Amino acid sequence: MTNIRNRIRMSCVGCVFTLAQLGCAMCALGQAASSIQMNPMEHDSSHIMGPREEPQAQSPEHDPIQAAADIVRDPADLPGPVGKRVPQLVRVLLVAQELEGQLDALLGTTYEYWTFNGKVPGPMIRVRQGDTVELTLKNEGRLVSHSIDLHAALGPGGGTDLTEAKQGETRTFTFKAIVPGVFVYHCGTNLAAQHISNGMYGLIVVEPPEGLPPVDHEFYVMQGELYTVEEIGGAGHQKTSLNKLMDERPEYFVFNGAVGALTTEHPMHAKAGETVRIFFGVGGPNMISSPHVIGQVLTRVYNEGSLASPPLTSVQTTVVPPGGATVIEFNPLVPGSYKLVDHALIRVARGLVGAIDVSGPPHPELFHEGPAQ
């Protein structure tokens, strides 16, 4: 119990944490932003777990001299709508990189992330139904092989065998995106769950020919889990616990890779009356998410990431399985800071909270302190 109380204190920095006052969890979260480089011609946008054993390749010893990287993907870093156009060839480059990144900048906590293009999640890939996608995976890692399983690619393994790349190798495969929707992609190399937990996941959006209805803001958010040897709240370099991974006992739940990713580092922004769309996925690898925006009713939810079915309307909380996705939309009318959470609310104390800061004039006719007037 002492460890749990210490963890909550470190996550809230002087706040008293209660589930009814989730804003307190905000004050501990922080990191610095950076952007990725893309080829201007590209949208930078065996899955059975193996036996319970340690992998052959091990992470190198922590080098305290080397500065930890910012691995957080800004939720505003996503390609714009495809729009109405004829199908075309889209070339995508994903680079597998293993690097030491900031897990909790406030506490000086780092972790050995495995990433696509140096960020978590990997870049969003955005195409039109009917496009031909030529995907290249370049493995710049030094530890293990990597690959890509795209849930939108209709063929054995989703491309895993065709992209399996050892250290220093580059592999390419091509598929046609014939089904519209929002789909997860992830590393499929054994032990796939370990690669995913370490950060190797992202979304591919296949828009229908008519595109999606226009909105004022689009954001890209994915939920993941980290399984560290040390309990949450520890400083210094954290190593992966394969035993906790096999037992499905994560220490951290994170949006976009790290504690504080969507609060002090990259809160989302909108104005009152604007429509917000979030492409939301769960890398996992193990836990279901129940995304909820506190103080909002979701005006539209594209259930299970389907863009071929009519969206649900007036939804309070939706459900996304590991390896699944959805699209949520809402229209905040009252200014303030709205919290994006998984409604398994104890996960807020394990790092899982985001913010949508809404500016604009007050609307006391909709929401105000005190008795009715």
C-alpha cells in the first residue's frame, strides 16, 4: 500500500487524487515535443506469442551520458484528408528504430522503446479505398528482427513474412487497400506482444471514395501498455519484464507512448463550437480500452473503426479491443479543459490521461456554478 500511495503522489505532485477529480493527475505530466522527417513523396503517416523464455538479444546497459529521446507523437501530427480522387500508388516508408526514450520526464524515467520512425505510435498511414500501397520497412535496429502486420492488408500474416527484416535489412511488399476503415498495424515478429508493448504500433486509415465529413480538428491517439520490472513511479532506466507481459500485468498505461504525452507535452486544442475528431486505436497488446471524454457526449462514433457503416450517435463511452480502433467525434460548447480517459479509471493513476483544451466565451445558459437563475 505504501508503494501505491507513493506512486499516486508522484503522479499528482501535491494533489489529492480522487476519481472524481481527474484533473489532479494533469499536474505531473510533461515532456518536450519534436517532429519526424518524412520523404515528401510518401505518406509518413506468426502473430502467435512464442514460448515463455527470454529473447536471445538483450538491451544494452543504460548509458547515463546519452540523452533520452522524445518518442511521443504529437496527436496533431497526422496526414490531412485524402479527399475525392482516383485511386493511386502510395509509397510508405517505415523505419524500425530501437532507442532509449523518455517514459516520465518529470521523474527522469526512461525506457528502451522499439518504434516505427522514432515515435509512438508510428506514423498514421492515410489512403483511399482502391489505392495500391507499396510499403517498405527498413530495420535500423541493433537488437532483433522486425516486421509489419497491417490489418488492412488482405493476405497471409498481413505482410509479416514479406517484411521480416533482420538488422540492417530493408524489405518491401505491395497490397491493395480494398476495404474502407480505420485499422491497426504493428510488428508481427515473435514475440509479437513484446514488440507491440515496446511501441511498435500505429493506424492506417482507408477512406471511402467520398471521403469523411469535414471537421474542424483531427487528432491521432493510441493507447498502449508497458510492462516494467520496477513498479510505476520509479526513476531511472526501466527494463521490460517478460513475466509481467505474459501474466498481463502492466505497470504503465499510456497515450502516445509516455506519461504526460497528451497533457503538458501535447494537449489537444479547439475552440468552443468546433467539431473534434479523434482517430483512436489500441496497440495494447493485451487490454481493452473504454475511451470517454469527461464532460462530453460523443456526437458520432464509428464503431470498431468501420467507415462503411453509419456511425453511432449520442454515445457516452465506447469500447475498443486491443488491436482495434474507432473514430470519435464531439462538439464542445463550453470552454475549459476536457479529459480524455479510459473509463477503467484507475488507469489514470498509471499515466493514462489526455487533455482537450477548449477556448471561447462562457455559456452560463448551458453550464454554470450555483443554483438555477
